[in-house]
Amino acid sequence: MAENTWLVVGLGNPGEQYARNRHNVGQMVLDELAKRIGGTFKAHKGNARIAEGRLVPGGPKLVLVKPNSYMNLSGGPTSALASFFGVDPSHIVVVHDELDIPFDTLKLKQGGGHGGHNGIRDIAAALKTPEFLRVRVGIGRPPGRQDAADFVLRDFAGPEREQLPILIADAADAVEIVVNDGLLAAQSKFHGA
């Protein structure tokens, strides 16, 4: 296994029509991380676009992964790239949207259930374990009686768009802290009041 390599998977749907949807916030976070490591996304045979680099010279290697599959089929590309790069599930960080967390809030965890998130369900099935790390980016619940599936496939609303760059930067910071200092350090920073 590659000791100092981390697979960071940003969940979303492929294609320009989905790029700014709430469901694609994981891939937005990966764009921010790619800037930080000076990486460019390129096609990979593992059915994904990847960018590779380090946050600091000699630091952990990050492999940023945007699956080419739809959200609900994220497991195949994640498993294929974990195998290709020799990365253990304990060194996989999945960044994804979370309906059950208020907008502009982050929660981090390792393992546990999928909470109805089909992308997480598919990754756990493909890896044969739920014991990967998650950076859960809160998008909040839909207003009124709007269907959740419809809500996640819409772009962020006006007031949200103003806060979105800060949320994306915070989520990228959370990934950095997980990789450099561990999950507990990241949780203590982002789970505070």
C-alpha cells in the first residue's frame, strides 16, 4: 500500500449542465484543492479525471478524483483508482453534499452508514467497507415540499452563492487538515460552535 498517498474523491455528476448543482459541491471542492496543489485534471483509465500533487514539498501525495460516472455509480471509479494507486480505504477521503446538515456547515467522519446518499452507498459496496473518511458539506433541506432529488440537482440560490466560496475553501481546508494532522484535528476545528 502507498503509505503517504491519499485519494480524495469529489462526488458529483459529469457534464456542464450539472457543474454548479448542489449535488456537485464535492467536485467544486476538488477544483479548489487542484489550485492549491497546482494540478490539472486529466483523463484516467479508471473512468475518472484526476489531478495529482502535494500541498507542500515532501508532504503527502494527493490524488484528486472526479468520477466520470453519475453520482450513484461512484464506487467503480473509486475502487479502481484505490487499487491502481495502492491506497487503503483509511486513506480515502470522499467529499460530498449532505442534505441533513445545514448549508454552510461541515461535518467529518470515518465509516458509518450512508444516510440515504447513493454515492456513498455505492462506494462502500465497491470498496467492501464503509471505513473511508468523509467530508460532508451541508447543503440543507429543500424548502417547503420541494422534492429532495429535485433540490440537489438545482444550482445554489442567490444568498447561498455569496457564501459558497467560503464553504468550498473551508471544505478544502478540512481535507488538508485530515491529510496532514488526522481526522480528530479536523473535527475539532470544524465541529466547534
